[in-house]
Amino acid sequence: MSKPLILVTNDDGISAKGIRSLCEIAQMFGEVVLIAPDSPQSGMGHAITIHEPIRLNEDDLFEGIKSYSCSGTPVDCVKIGIYEVMKRKPDLVVSGINHGSNAATNVLYSGTMSAAVEGAMEGISSVGFSLESYDSDANFEISKKVVEQVIKAMLNNEFAKNICLNVNIPNVSESDFKGIKIARQGHAFWEDRFEKRNDQFNKPYYWLAGDFLKMDAEEGTDLYWLEKGYASIVPTKYDLTAFEMIDELNNWKL
Amino acid sequence: MSKPLILVTNDDGISAKGIRSLCEIAQMFGEVVLIAPDSPQSGMGHAITIHEPIRLNEDDLFEGIKSYSCSGTPVDCVKIGIYEVMKRKPDLVVSGINHGSNAATNVLYSGTMSAAVEGAMEGISSVGFSLESYDSDANFEISKKVVEQVIKAMLNNEFAKNICLNVNIPNVSESDFKGIKIARQGHAFWEDRFEKRNDQFNKPYYWLAGDFLKMDAEEGTDLYWLEKGYASIVPTKYDLTAFEMIDELNNWKL
């Protein structure tokens, strides 16, 4: 096998510490091309930019890596990487390391994971990594070891191209880190609040806040293993069909 | 049962023709509260606004309906509707009618469908409607009949709260419309191109274009039924776990 071509992206933006750690490890496995948002794009989900143009600027933040900052979303970064910058499909799409967990239902809001899902939709082995810490100066040492193990396993194993991996890493010390577990997506949701304030013209504005409620942290879920000090890997697909409901719906009078 | 409380939203924005048609029908079933983006938000997927404030303005576009335009995404509209405007969960979240198909993999990019998915995540019966026409003056007469049938069936049947419905309607004449079919999500993807041009300062910009490739329009998929003149209903879930891969991944050396 020739040296793998690896597209690296994230949603925290090109200057985040997490993507620097990810590049460090990805470089050990192949030729890295980095294309990341020029500003934070957390919570962008699977958004794409269709009503306005996208800017792409070559960057020299990372020695030995062709890198670009992009005005678009994480999914835009994957698309422009494949279709404009590389002009061919990379062997691997690697996204993160996200500052903050993308376990459970967070996968739907996460730009980091949507970039990996987009890679899978293009038939590319893809993975998103997230550390359970929002700290911009978080410690990524354990994460880097997990990234190394997972990328190695992805290159050594065939797996269905229509899935990607959602890897979450607990924010624990080296001695409390227990290992890696395959998991299912736990159910949790944000009980939202909106902070309502008035601006300088006395007009109201709202700002999203909320509490993360873990509804299903039962054994086998990513939430369960993370709490126990394990990194979790959830195989993640983009076919959202609830097959188990098709028979029931066929009984509806329509 | 008391009169259902129905939250109506979309991604084409509050002034789109499609949401007007949707409100017309929703009003027949209960008390409607309309909260929709103040500008087009197509392709926003499951994006939420976390880095900036959201504006919400009361509107009087629709007679007899409490309506609000919102500066946020479709998912923001659902959240602010539940947690700020209504202060309680509605009985139904109804999104659309989208100008353009959200069949197959489009469900992931669609703000219209993400609003319905967000409703499901909140445990609310939710549905997104889309017409296979991008025309801003599209004919929604058949769509309105489909909307009526589907909302009636949703109110008359119990179904699992962790799914929503993705309803797509073909853009055909009344005589060519065949009925409604329950379907699975077809596989298709956008083979993207980026139009590269130079701006007035001779700096390049890129604009996303592309062709929609139908990879799997086999019998049973939404793509299949739409081509035959049927509206399709795909039960859609937000648990993205690829359960069929868990055993295989457990064999990986990690």
C-alpha cells in the first residue's frame, strides 16, 4: 500500500490545540492535508454553505503539512478538500480532536462528527475524535494515544464504507484511563434555556444555554463507558431509516 | 383530547410559499404557533447557534396565527419555540413544506428535516414535508392533501417518540399522483464541484455546485416511489449507531 492520503479537519477552527495534536499523530501514518474552518464552527452539524461563496487560504501553521483555512463549515471543508484541493478522494478523513464530548445525541449537533459522516458518505474511511473537555488548553496526551491506536486499526481492518467512527475520550489522568470500548450511542438531550437580555437599544436578544441530561447511560452506551474512564467508539451511520417502524406505518390508513 | 398545540417551522424562511400552505392545513387540526427563520436556511442541517445571540420578532404575516421570525437556524426555531415562546412542549412539530426534495441522503443536510428530528429528540411527534420542486412559486395543492392525510394519521396513531417522519412529495399533476408509500432512505450523494471565480480584488472564491447521483433507487426506497409518482414517508431516527458493526469492531485489536 502506498502512503495513505489523510484529510484532517475539525470544527473548533484551524488554530485550536486539538487539531494540532491530531496532525501530529496523523503525520505518522501518511501524507496529511489539513483543511479546517478559519473560525470556530461548533454546533454546525451537517450544515453546508450554499447561499454564499467560500474562501480558502493557504496557511503555513503546520510544518510539513499542506494546510488551508476555509470560511465554510466542517462539511464544506471535506467537500472542498476532495473536489477542489486534492482532486481525488483521500484514504482517510480524520476530524477533531474536538474540545468537548460528542457522545450520545451530541453527534447530531457536532460539526466535527458531521465532517466524518460526510467522509463516509463519500465512501472514505472516516473518524471523529473528541475529548471530554471544553478547555482550549486541554491535555491531549491520552487522546493522542487513542488516535494512534484507532487510526492503526482503521488502516489494518476493512470495514463497511457507509459508516464512520465516533470516538470520545474521557478527560482523566493517565492512571485513571482504562482503555477503549466499542459502544452504542447513548440517549441524552439538552434541556435548553434561553438567556434573555436587552441590548443597548433596549431590544431583546436570546442566547442558548442549557443542561445536558443523560437519559440513557446504561451499560453498552458511550456515556456509560466514558463515566468509567474508557474511550468509546460508536460505529455511526448516515442511513437514518427506523426500519423497525416500517411495518407499523404500513398499518396506518393513508 | 384538547385542541393540539402545533409548532410550525421550515428552513426556506418565514416568507416562503411552502410554509403558508403548511399553516393552512395545520390550522385545521389545532392551535398553530409559527416560528421560522427570518431568512433562507437551506442546507443548515442540524446546526444550532451557540456563538451569537438570537433575535426573535413577532410577526403578523398569518391571520389567526401567533407567528415569529427568528434569526437562528431551523433547530434554533424549535428550541426557542419550546423553551421560550410556548414554555411547554407542543403536541406536534410540523416542518416545511420545503421547496425541494429531502429524499435519500438529503435528510442530513436539510434544515427542514433537522427541525423535525429535533422535535423527535424532545419526545414530540414530528414530521417534515418536502416537495420535489425548487420553484419559489411551486404548486402545493397535492402537497396540502398529503399534509392533511399525514397529520390526521399522526394524531390518530401512537408511534414511537424517538422517530419522526420524512415525507417527500413528487412534483406531478393531480392525475399523475399515485398515493403515499412507506419507504426506506435511498442512498444518493452529491458529486460536488466548486465554481472558482475571482472577485473584484482578484482574490479567488468558491461556490458549491454539484450533481445529485442516485446510487440506490431500488424498490422500497423513497427515490423509487417518488419516481413512480408516489409521496414517500421514511420513518427517521436520531440514533445513528450502526448496530450491525458492533461485533465486527469488537474483533479489532485496540
